[in-house]
Amino acid sequence: MLAFLGLLTILLLLFLVITKKASPIIALTLIPIGTGIISGNATEIPTWIGEGLQTIAPTGVMFVFAILFFGILMDAGTFQPIISGLLRAAGHDPIKIALATALLSMLVHLDGSGAVTFLIVIPALAPIYDQMGMNRLTLASIVAISAGTMNMLPWGGPTIRAASALNVTVTELFNPMILPLIAGLITVFFIAFYLGKKEKANLESVLFEPLKSQTQIQESVNRPKLFWVNILLILVAVISIILSWAPPFVVFMIAFALALLINFPKVEDQKQRIDGHAKEAMLMAGILFAAGCFTGILKGSGMMEAMAATVQGILPESVGKKLPILTGLVAMPASMLFDPDSFYFGILPLLSSTATSFGASGLEVGQAAILGQMTTGFPVSPLTGSTFLLVGLAGIELGDHQKKTIPLAFLTTMVMLLVAVLSGIISI
């Protein structure tokens, strides 16, 4: 009975979220409450929800302050000198322009927002690609795989969701994946070099005048004199998280407060800057806390354990033990079928519990998942609004973008998976 209710809970979540019949917050909250009542333990539901919220609270707090921190630095124009410098260095060489596109996309995506990355990078570089006679599909592909790979960062949506769904800390999930991530970023540069070389071979001679990059940030809030101070803040925050000097939510709370005080000392300016990023931060935080309700009920009621036991009885042992590597192989294509909330909060806990029941590592399943599911896969998925923003800004067709970018995104995931396997992070 519990296994059936657990499966029903997940299927209803997938149906409502994927078909957009209900928002993720509503689905993640009300569906498990309903099945929890049916299970006959209605009086225990508040306790289970409380346990789930306690587990997920640090992650939710981290995400809110990470968005605010990087948003403030974007507002202050911290990355504008880097953008301008990259464009000057690229000159009129298509290979350098392609490499600069990759690096710029990675830097801008430090805030973990695909929409922000596309809004800043595409308008800044599209005129240059046009003047050079370079294909805008190349621009979109490089930006997509760069932002997608960077989406693995510990404050990125997929990693946060995976950690929350598995009830582990973000550092426990992410830190072992630093080497695969580096390998993925290097792969992106090789892909950018290859695409730039192809563009150079096809390029006709055109007049090129270096263009000033465009930006969404008003000049009135730029803080060019604080560039190195802000860069130092970023480095200290990232290093503190990776080296576990303090919990990530503590790091970003302090970093945000310092960034806001240093760049915008006036109270009125601080309020305006916070208001500018509050909507995005609170929406994601709401989804994460609703996920705490979802996972808390599924685990507290025994539904998750019952489902894992049922799957264990069906799957051959040889397959069950291979779930981490199998998850890595299908993670990127799965982005075309599942949105991040339905996969990480609905599918991943079941895969992890099943893997554990076969003696494999549930944590490895989560680490394999973030190699592709809504990381390299998010900028090509029709289930994310960012994909349509990307193709709209670039002025290209979704089908053409997917045809060119999906193989490159899958290649990047496979390289990271190979490095993870060879370094012993993911078992085969």
C-alpha cells in the first residue's frame, strides 16, 4: 500500500508539473499531504513536514543569499570590465571570439541564472558575430554549453535540488565533483575552439569594428572603483565554500551583507537593489521549502522505503548496482523529458533509495545526475523558459539550436562522467 501511494505521489507530481496544471510549490505541498492522509497517519504529517523543512532550510537560505550576492555584484558592474577586456582581446579572430564567448558565459553564470547569462552575453556579442559574418547558432551553442556546465556549481539550481532531495549538504554532494567540473569546462573551451576554427574557415572577409558591449545594468549603479574589492569578495566566498571553512549559507549571508554595504552604502539604494532580485530568490526558495514538505512526508511515512523495496524486488541485481553510472548516461537526455523540480524531487530520491538497497551509493546517483540533468541539458530543454529566451535573443530556431547543441552538451556530460568514473567518484 505504501509503495503504491509513493508511486502515485510521484506520478501526480510529474503530471501536474510537466503539464503545468499546477505550480511546483502547490504540487510539492498538497500532493504528499493528500497521500499522507490516505496512508492513515494524518496526525504525523506536521511532524514529517517539520523534519523535511529542518533538513532543507540551510539550502534554501544559501540559495536566497547566493542570488542576492551575485545580483548585487552584477548591478555594481563587477563583470563589465572583464566583458570589455575579453572583447578587446578577441579582436577580429573568430577563434578568439568563440573562446571569449565561452569564458564570458562562464563568468556571468556565476550567479546561477540562465536568464541573466543570456540577457547579458547574447546582446553583447550578437552584433560582433554579425559583423564578423559568424553564425549565431555558434554563439548560442557556446553560450548554452558554457552556462550549462557552470550550472553544476554548489549554488546552481540542480545541485541545490539534488542535495535537498537526498538530505545531504551541498558541499558533500559537490566537492568531489570539482575535478569532473573542471574537465567539463576544459571540454567547453575545446568545443569553442573547434567551432571558432570552423567559423574561421568559412568566414568571408568583412569589415570589423570592435563594438562596445551592451549591458542591462544602468551606468548610475556601476561601481568601477570597487572592481578588485568585489572580485576579492567572490574569491573568498567560493574558496570558503569549497574548503568548508563555513557552511555555504553562512558564507553567502556574510558575503551578501558585505557586498551590499560596500557597493551601496545608502539605505534607499540597498532597498532598490534587493527589490530587483527578491522575486527570483524567493520563488526558488519557496519551491525548495515545498520540496522539504514533499521529501519529509515521503520519507517519514515510509513510502520511499517501500518503493525502493518494491523496485529492488523487480530489478536484476546487476542493474541495481549500476544505477549511478546509468543515471550519468541518461542525465542529459532526461532534461528533455523532466523539468528540474519533477526530476530531482520526484525521480532522484527513488533512484537513490533503490541504488542504496542494492548496495550502491545513493549519493553517487545524485552526483551522476548533476552531470547533465538540467545542467548541460537546461539550455536545450523545451521545459525551461531560459531555452526560449536564448533562442529568442539569438534570433534562431529552437530546432536548429537543439540539433547543433545537444550533441555538444552530451559530449561534455560524457567527458565529465568519464573523469568521475576514472577518479573513483562514481562506481561502475
